[in-house]
Amino acid sequence: MADAQELAIGAPARAGSLRHQRIALAVMIAFFALAPALIYPVFLMKVMCFALFACAFNLLVGYGGLLSFGHAMFLGAAGYVSAHAAKVWGFPPELAILAGTAAATLLGALSGLIAIRRQGIYFAMITLALAQMVFFFSVQAPFTGGEDGIQAVPRGRLFGLLDLSRPSSMYALVFAIFVGGFLLISRIIHSPFGQVLKAIRENEQRALSLGYDTDRYKLLAFILSAALSGLAGATKALVFQLASLTDVHWTMSGEVVLMCLVGGLGTVFGPVVGAFVIVAMANYLAQLGAWVTVVQGAVFVVCVLTFRRGVIGELGHWLKKPF
Amino acid sequence: MNEIFGVPTQALFGQLLIGLINGSFYAVLSLGLAVIFGLLNIINFTHGAQYMMGAFVAYVLLERFGVGYWWALLVAPLVVGATGVLIERLMLSRLYKLDHLYGLLLTFGLALILQGLFRHEYGSAGLPYRIPDELLGARNLGFMFLPNYRAWVIVASLVVCLSTWFVIEKTRLGSTLRAATENPQLVQAFGINVPRMITLTYGFGVALAALAGVMAAPVYQVSPQMGADLIIVVFAVVVIGGMGSIMGSIVTGFGLGVIEGLTKVFYPEASNTVIFIIMAIVLMIKPAGLFGAQR
């Protein structure tokens, strides 16, 4: 018989000292600060953007128990808005990223109001359908550039000072955004709000009877997750100077689920590890064409059948400490 | 009378027909999803890939073995249904004790695998499948030309849907099935082999998807992606109808197909999104879906 915690999607709620989490955090920050000396920085920037996206997604599924299958709409829409703002309106990078994030937040509020009306499987189907609507909108809308996307987005100068076309300054900005976003998410997870969210995941009826307005908590979690996904998407658009349909397609929504699943649903560091693994896999398998999809599907199946805790979840289980 | 609301009647009836055709596939696919969901409590994400497999089995039968449409209509559901039985026995059955979302993730992974394998083997371009000789041609209805094959698809889907409805709602087998949906433990206590029933139900749902795939092969082209986008629309159809009732899925499937067709005439820009917009409105007014009961 599987232990009770494994029955529900997401992590067990375990209290305990957070000292080992601080150590893990220091290791992670040191890694991303020093790694550009050894690893191709553009690859690392891609990993950090997706890691932030996966962490934002994990906030919703791992702690709120709401599996969204449409998170690509926030990543993609924010990318389009920030690329458009930087290229057509001539916004400086900080405002372009802000505009993208704001757009994703608004989209999150709208779609959240609709999606949280159902739970579980229905929630997944509804978010998937809403994201597909955003995808069709992106195909047709004039400002998205259809199949071509928005190309050659200028990176500009941050606060008018830092020239982001220099790789090292771009890296520093992505690093700062990723670490800031990550700290914010872990703060949310450990806050009273995060605790209520976990309570709702474990037993919504009971949380409701204790006087918590569960719908409001779920909506707020959804909006927060959308906003942070948007932050990742807006940053990604500046890094690659491109906003395209790939980021709004449902395969992207599936990929972020896969990242969290591989790293460990409902663990703090799991999504980062998962994002690293999946981005690396996509890079090395890129020349294999259709096989990338097959491998991704196979990883899904293997994880669901035998490896539901994910890398970090297994590690935490083995060390008896939650990461 | 050549125009209605400024739209030529030819175009109007043409789009209505396309809407009914799409609606037939929505109905058969959402019916299969509803039957599977009823007993297994999972949403079968692989459904679109299994529909695609049905079309490919028909294609391979014709091209490689010279076996025609009518046999394909029988063989493809059996073959694909058998793979469904394997999937249920080997994988899905291990997940029943867990959160139902794991079933969704597993079937999503399987859909990716199948789609990738078929794309590797046959490429992304659509492959043509010709209409069987018996159904070639069209008849003149006075106000429009009705291609025989399209008429056949609509009639055949209706027959399939209504017979499924009849079996589930009106026969002894169906009543056992509905009882097992309500309370599997109790039904098992009466000496009915519920696990086998679950396996066969999944196989049946999958076979329905494959049947739809064979019927779709001459209408659309046979391609690895044909199921992927369709299944998302079908999910929206399922949310709108609610999965509580079989008749509900049938009516919603056809109805939404027609609405989509009409949108193509009156406001083509929204034809891709109209079903999703309807879904959002229905969720605001009646979250359980038009025919569903919240549970």
C-alpha cells in the first residue's frame, strides 16, 4: 500500500528545520553564479527562465493541488507583450518585462475566475482549452506576427545604464530575476497563505468549514502563478530576442508539467532540477527530430509509473528532509 | 430565396454540413471519453492519438494489404481497442489508488509517444485516403449538393452514438455498468468481475475513437497530428456537456459542431475559438455543465 501522502499529487506537508534548505539555496545560487565559466551562458539563461516558469507552475500544482494544463498561455502571452513593447513601443527592458508580467497577471485573473469553478480533471481540461483559445488568438492577431513571431526584439539598456546586448549583463539580469522570483516563491510557500493553500490541497471541505474562503485562496494562487510564469516568459523573450507560437502551444504546457514531475512535484528545488534536465535533454536530442517527443512521452510514463516523487522528492525522502 | 441574412444559402448549408460532420466526430469522441471517465475516473488524453491510430490502421490496410474501407471499419477498432486493453492492464490499472491526475499525466505521455512514433514513420504531411466506391458521388437535394460519403458519416455516427446510449441506458449489461460506476465495491460483492469490466470498457472507449478515426480518414487527411488539436476541442465539448449523461455528450457534440459551422459563415474570425468561448460562458453560469451533475 502506498503511503497516504503519495496518493495526492504534490508533496507531503512536513514541518522541520529549514537549515538544510538554506544550504541547498546557497549551493543553487553559487552554481548559477559560477557556471557560466564552464557552461554555455545562453543555455544557462534558458534553464533559468524555464526554472522560474516551472517553480511558478509548481506553486499551483505542488502546493495548491491544481494541475493546470494551460500554463503556456502565460509564458507565451507575456513574451508577446514584452517583445511588442520593446520593439514597437520602444519600451526600455525593465518596463517591457513589467508590461509582459502585467499582461500575464491580467490573463491569469480572467482565466482563473473561470477555471477555479471546477476541480481536478476538469480544471486541467478547462485550462488546456483556455490556453488553446489564446493560441488561436496568437495565430490570428496582427501584432504577434503569426507563424514568424516577433523577431529581432531589441534588448535595450536596463534603466538606461546597463547595455543588455553584452552577454554578461544579460546574464546578470536573468540571474537576478530568477533568484528574486525563486525567493519570492519559497517565501509564499512558507507563509501562512502557503499553509492554507496546502490545507486546501489536502482537504478542501475541511478548510472551507474552518472558515477559509477557499475560492479566493485558489484564485490568488492561480494569479500569482500566472504572474511569475509571465515574468519568466517576458524575460525569455528578451534573452532570445524572439516571441513565437512555440511558447503558447499546448506542448509547452505539457513540458512544464514534465519538468515539475521529473524534479519532484511540490518540492521547492525540484522544478529547477527538472527544468535543467528537460532543457538539456531537448538540446542534446534536438537533431533527432520526432524522437524528442517520444523520449519526453516515455519520461512521462516512467515517472508516473515508478518515479512519482521525482529527483528531489526521492532525495528528500532518502535524507528524510523536505527540499 | 438565395440569401439568408445576407449570406448565400449555398455557403450556409455547406458550412452547416461541415459543422454536422465535425459534430459527428465530437459526439463519438466525447462519448468514448465519457464512457471511460464513468468507470475509470480518468480522462483519456490518449484518445486523440487513438483516433489517429484508427485512421492509420485503415490507411495501412489499404496501401499495404489492399484491404478496403468496410473491413477497416471493423478491423481498426479491434486492433486499436486491443492495444487499449494492453495499456489498461499494464499501466493504468496501477494508478487507480492514486490521485486521478496521474492517469491524465500517463495518458498524456502515451499520446506524445504515439504521435512521435507515427511522425517518425510517416512524416508530418497529410496522406490521402480515398472514399470507397460505393459512397462516391453526391445527390442533389434541391437546395444543395450532398456528397454521399458525408451523409454516410453523419448517419453512421448517429447510429453508433444511439446504440451506445441504448446499450448503456436500456440493457442489463448497461445497468451493471452504471451500477459499477456508482459503487464498484458493491457490484463486485454481487460476483461481477469489475476489473475485467473496467478493462473492457477502456477497450470499448478506445475502439470508438478508432472507429471515428477510420470514418475521418477520407474526410480529413491521415496525419500524425490529426488527433492532437481535435482532442482539445473535444475536452471543451466534454466540459460544456458535463460527463454525467451519455445523451448529453451526443447532443452537445452535434450541437457544438453546428454552432461552429454557423460561426464560420457569420463571423469566420471566431470559428476556431467559439467552442472555448461557449465553454467559458457555460462555466460561469452552470459550472457542472449543461447535462452534468457536480460530484
